[in-house]
Amino acid sequence: MAMSLFPPTRHSVLDALRGDDPGRRRAAQETLALAYLRPVQRYLAIRWRRSPDEASELAQEFFRAASERDLLVAYDGRRARLRTYLRLCIDAMVRNADAARRREKRGGGQLPVALESVAEVLEAPGGDSPEALFEQEWRRSVLSLAVDRTRSTLLARGKEPHWAVLEGFDLDPPGGERPSYAELGQRLGLSVTEVTNRLSFARRILRQQTLEVLRDLTQDETEFRQEARALLGVEP
């Protein structure tokens, strides 16, 4: 049976976060953190010039606060994408923390330039803005989640060779260079036809899982299709 390019509509992470089911809320919080933790850490490091340890600690604090304060209940998908909303919340959190720190320093001399004013004009090395790097890291996180789900799906179906072919050809080829089908087949004890068939099947699973992750993380069908086109070049 052919796989549908776009998986059927189902409840998104946002639906679960706003719902009354504690189990679904916890699962949604975990999915959200998995998708956004690395982008948030990198954004904090670049946009706000935090050290790796500080960025990691602040990111963890942000997701704890988002969970405890139901931060996403106020999110309105008609006004902005979720990533934009999260970045604005992160900026507010950092500004509040910096303002509190400055208040503690009063009487001992003002900082010559407000930290947030400096951060407004800082850009990452190579000319990429912090916002663009946040987007890049988000896409990597989406693909990483999809890869993890693909591995679990294939192994659960007893298709270890399919995962081995996908991993060896697309994900982690030896030496960083893709082998030929014949070379990979020789290493795995498969014929060239077996390699290509298994690779095609595994890629379909990976594409399906990527779309399902996007479905989880988007507000509605329009946003989902926009993200699918941007990430995979897929047309509805």
C-alpha cells in the first residue's frame, strides 16, 4: 500500500499542551523540548552572547517556565509562527534577567551600554543572523527527531537491514563519503538490488516521519504545508 505524502490530520503538540490530559501534556512538553532545545541554546549563545553552559542552563530554565506558567496557552498562531513567539518569549526572559541583575548593581556604577542594546546589533560569525541560525537549528532538530522515529519504526518492524542501509548511505557513511551501492552491499552482505530497495523503503519512512514531526509542531494545515515545502521541497 502506498504511503500518503501528507499524514492525516491529528492533534498537534499545541492542542495537547492546551488540553486537560496530563499524560498528553507531558508528552507534548517533551516533544516541544526535543524540537526546540538546541535551537534555543544556540540562539541564546549567539543572540545574547551567553557561554555554552549559560545557554544550556537558560534554555532548561525557559522550558521549565514554559511548562509551569502555561506560556503557550497565550500563543496565537494567526499572529506569528510558534518559533517567532518562542524567540520573543526568550528575549523577554533574558531582558528581565538582565534588568534584575542591573538593579542589583545600582549604586556600584551603571553598565556603560545596556546588554540588550548590544545584542540588537550583534550577528553571528559569517553574517548569519541569530534568527536565521535559530531557523537552521530548528530544521536540524526536526530532522533529528524524524531520524530517531524512523529508526524506532524500522527496528520495531524487524527491518534492521533497511535501517543499516539508510544509516550507511544517507546518515553516517563511513569516512563521511557516500559509498557506492555495491560497496555498501558488500559491507552489509546485500546485493545491489537489495540495497536500493531497502534504501527506497527507508527513505519513504523517513519522509513520512519528517512530515509527522512537522504536523506535530505546526498550528494548522496551512503552516504545515508551508513548512513541508520549505524543509523538503514537497508540494501538497
